[in-house]
Amino acid sequence: MEIPENYKKNLYWVTLVFIIVLSFYYIAKILTEFKSYGLIDKGYNVITLSGHGEVAAVPDIASIHFTIQKEKKTIKEAQAEVALVEKQALDFLREMKIEDKDIKTSNISFFPKKEYVYGKSACIEYSCPPQSGRDVVVGYESTESITVKIRNTDDVGKIIEGLGKLAVSELNGPNFAVDNKEKLKIEARKMAIEEAKAKAKVLARDLGLKLGDMISFNDGSSYGSDMYYSNDVPMKSSYSESDEVRSQIPKGENIITSDVSIAYEVE
């Protein structure tokens, strides 16, 4: 049966239109993929502005680090001496309302103390052979290091002085910090974003452009802290039972900063 000529023409045009529409669809899809990978310029006019935020806070926590070190003839004696001082230190810290969770042992060690002892040598007339010798254990040293977190910073000076009255070998600190630093980070970042937004509005207005959508955001913040505290702290090298010293240790301020950049489309 022969197909009518009219029908053939209609089928041809319908097929052609379908192929054209399908081609446009795939071309548009390919272009979209290229744009998403940055292979084709999207044609945006873009301005990028930076913002800086800064928040100052008085430190509300402090940390100190102290070491107990004893040297005796035997390991047992050295460890017993360290344990005695440790108990005195822990009892004092608890009296100062320091919780056990804020007291942490960071190191325990002991090792022999040695001396090199020369042996006797026999001299023939004026010639003496080199003396030989050997290492001899003369005692043992035991060491324990403890880190303390102080939540009431007004007590820092009192705690340092109290530990100074005990037989601790070394005491370092205080290091002041802000306990809830995340809240300050958020506040500093908000300030930085507001500053970048304000700059973008002013620049777009001055250029006679219309500010469009935000197309990128970068947070380059390191959130470093600047600490200010005095090293000139009145401390005593020796103490007696009648001593009543209350050192005031300046806490200064910690500075939390944030730096961001925002890119806007403009028309």
C-alpha cells in the first residue's frame, strides 16, 4: 500500500522539528555543565570587598604548670618525696576550690643519676697509663608535672604564692584565655560581614551600579588571640607562716579577630 505524499511531508516536518528541539535541549544542557565547571564565563560583573571584625574580652580562665622533682638514693625514696609534695599541692588546690577535673598530670618520670668514677692506675717511674673508669649510679631522680586550670582568675596570684610555699621545683604561667571563645568568634565574624556588606553598598552606589546577589563568601579568619599581661609580678623568694602576700596579676585583654571577603554581582 502506497503512503500518501501529504502524509510523508507532514511526517518529515514533524520529525525535523523534533530533532531541532532535541538538539537545543542537549546544547543547553552541555552549556550548563560547562558553566558549572567554570569552562565558560558566566558574564558576571563582580565586585569583591573585605571586612574585618575585632572583639576584645577580659580573660576568664587561667592555666599554670608546675613540676615536683626529688633526688634520693633509691627510686622508692624519690617517689615517696614527690608523692608527699603532690599531696600537699593537691590539698591546697582543693582548698582553693579547684575541681579535680581541672587538675591534670602531664608527665611522670624517673631515671638514675650517674657519675663517672675513675679507677686506680699503676705508675712505673714517671710513666702513668691513662686511667680507666665507669659510670656508677649514685641516686635516682623522680619528676611529676601537673597542669592546673583556674576558673576564678582573681585567685591566680594567691594560688601561685601558695604553691611557691611548697617544695615545687618549677612553676610556669599563668596563661590567660577566654573559656567560651566560640561565642566571640561568631561575634567577630558578624562584625566582619557587616563591614564587607557596607563597603559593597557604598562602592556600588559610587560606581552607579546596582548591587545584585552574593556569589561567593570566604572566611579567612585564623581567630588568633593576643594576650597582654604583666611579667612584673611581685613574688617572694622565701616564705614564712606569718607571710600574707596577695599578688595582683594583671589579666589584660584577649583580642579575637575575623577577616572575610564577599563577592557580589553588579549590574
